[in-house]
Amino acid sequence: MKKVFFLLLASATLGLTSCSAFNVRSDYAETASFSNYKTYKLRIDDLKLNDIDKDRVLNEVSRQLQLKGLTVADNPDLIVNVKANHKKIRDINRSSPYGMYGWGGPFGWGVGMSRTWSSNYNEGALIVDLIEASSNKLVWQGIGSGISVDSPKAKQKQIPKIVSEIMADYPPKR
């Protein structure tokens, strides 16, 4: 009985932790030797964010790279280029008809009502490029989207989570 309970608990935990509000993906150069990369340097030329969000993103990217054993250096193995963008999203929703039905049951003649509504919001994305400094070639890229740009409280929580999810795929498992 204990084994069954443990298995149910483990599968419920796995199911809950595998769900993410973000869309995260990555790609890499198959010829890159990721075990040789030990140092990095942040390049922020392309990061067009306000200072608060920029600090959140860069601090979390650095934290994640350091958790993976990389250190900051002036003459690095990898250049880390972080970019951000956002797009306007318009969701249109429609409800099924409801109301009174007339003769013939739900498929007969009668009165029904449906409702349509829309919502507009901005969705943000982060792109993390890892560039081999010696060849100046992109060797790994992680992209994550789904940040609630319009809500400062949401961004405060979401930025560290999405960066963590993006960097979970580095180094790539071949």
C-alpha cells in the first residue's frame, strides 16, 4: 500500500512540475565542445529593457551560468548576448450558446445566445545567445516566451523562472 501511495504521489509531483506557463526551446551547434567552455562575459548591447528588468535578467543569467560551473572573465570562452522583445496579443473568446430551447429539444427551434469578447495584452520573450569568443560563432541559443510584460509583479516572479527554464537546456544533452 505504501508503494502505491508513493508512486501516486511521485507521478502527481512530476505532472505538476513538468507544466510550465512558458514556451522554451533551444538549439546548438553539434560541433561545439561545451565541456571546454569555462568562462563567460555578458554583452548587453542588444538588451533593450528598463534598468529594473535588465538587472533581473542579467543577474539570473549570471547565476545560472555560475551554477553550471562557468566564471566571469575579461578574456572569456563564451560571449553571452541577451535580447528581449515583446508582441501585442489579442485573444478572442466565444462562449457556446445558452438560453432557452424550444420545440424538439436542444437541436430544435428556439432561442439561444452566444457571447464573444476579446482581451489585449503584451507578451515578452527572452533570447540567450552563447557565442564562442575565439571564432565569434553562435554555439547555443535558448529562447523563452510567455512573460506578462504588462504586470510588474508578474515580471518580478517570471523573469527568474523563465531564465532558469531557458538555461536548464545548457549544456545540451546530445
